[in-house]
Amino acid sequence: NAGVMQNPRHLVRRRGQEARLRCSPMKGHSHVYWYRQLPEEGLKFMVYLQKENIIDESGMPKERFSAEFPKEGPSILRIQQVVRGDSAAYFCASSPGRSGRVGPANEKLFFGSGTQLSVL
Amino acid sequence: SQKIEQNSEALNIQEGKTATLTCNYTNYSPAYLQWYRQDPGRGPVFLLLIRENEKEKRKERLKVTFDTTLKQSLFHITASQPADSATYLCARPPGNNDMRFGAGTRLTVKP
């Protein structure tokens, strides 16, 4: 079974460009989480999604950032008009979830290897 | 606000010794805590989960304790090896839906 797949592994953008980060959860997983990590800092929650639904986006900046998890295909974290402060490692995690319930509820998270975004 | 804190940013120990890492939480009573390992340039990997009604849990050379009175979890690695060098993160379940992580403790085991 393939693990959580994130691409690209490294992404370089100039200020003002758009960044699109992709995450394919583990097979059978319907919950996706995005985290951001700066050097020497912990993981900061951004958004939690289930298929076609945003469950919790309380950690995501109100402007320029958006996320989706369509019925088909990977989850996408989109950052418009990137600025230097957006440079960070972005990690995606997935969990199986349980039908009709939200939240990790004792579920461990499986993480991808991350996308390192560098804004020039 | 609900916080989860790992007191030590870095811990250096000699090979063969026991490493003890601390995780404290405030303004919250989590039903469980999780511990993850993160290597440079990689995503975290789940290690152990301990529930509030469990005092201790073990997995090979790893041991985790959960003290709800002290609001603290301790993570021990016995007979440490250089390969144990990594950053260790504790995580608590949400008030809402996400898993919140501490800043991590970077462990270095010297041969």
C-alpha cells in the first residue's frame, strides 16, 4: 500500500505567483489534514477536509489560502499571490475516518513527506 | 487557551542511557495523547497512543506515561541508540477536529 503521497517535493515560486500543493491520501482514507511547519517550529494545523467538504479551516489564513478535496483526485492546497512569509514545509496527513463521524477520535495520522515551498 | 508544550527544545544523551521527554498540557483534559517521531525532511511517524485511563504503555524500547494530575505525559526511550536521534512530537486530540502538536524535542544520542 502506498503511503500518503505529496507532490511536488520542492516548489519554488516568485512573489505574486500561485502555489498548488497536492496530496493523495492513503488508499481507503477519507480524511485529509494540512499542516505547515517552519524551521525549528512545530506543526501548525491549517485545515481538515473530508471528501468534498471542508470540516475545519480555523488554522488557515483568511486570504490567499484555499483547500479542496474533490470526490475524485488529490487534495489541493492553493496559495495565491505568494509572499516570502509563505516559505515553509507543508505536510499533509490522512486518516481512515469513520462513516458519519468527524474528527480523529483515537485515529493516528499518516503523514506524507511534505512539500517544501520556497518563495523568492 | 488550550496548550500543549514540550519543555525541552533539545536533549543530548549518551548511547545506552534512557532518554526522557516531557509533554505538558494546560486548560484542557485530553482523552488521549499521541507521540510521533520526525526525521529531517520527512513527515512525522506515529509511535504510540496513550489514553487518559492508562497510566503507562510500552512498545519495545519505548514507554509512555500519562499523569492526569500533573497534566503531563513522559516519553522514555531505554537503551538509546544513535538511530533514535530525531525530533519527537506529542500531540493531543482537538477541541474540534484536528490534532494539535507540540513544538517537539530534538533528541541527539551520541555514540
